[in-house]
Amino acid sequence: MENQQLTQLIRQELPGLLRRDRGLREWVLQLTRERYADKGETESRFDRVLDELRRL
């Protein structure tokens, strides 16, 4: 299977796999945590910016 075909298959199947397989979902989240802020961290930053804007 060529890379392009594999990429297309992953794009088709991954959403469903993530919904059904908690272990896979956690594994993908762990991989991406190093690169992206989680929801709580993002909301906290957003709230701090809003608070600062209110003070100004």
C-alpha cells in the first residue's frame, strides 16, 4: 500500500476508531499533548486574558 493510499485510509477510518477505541484515543491524545495545550489549559489562558482586558 502506498503512503497516499494509507493516508486516505487513516483519514477515513480514524474518526470512527477514536470513537470506539478508548485506548487508541488516549494514545493519540498522549502523542499530541506534547505539542498542543489541553482544553483546561486553553480555557484558563483565555479567562486570564479576559480578566486582564476587563481590568484595562
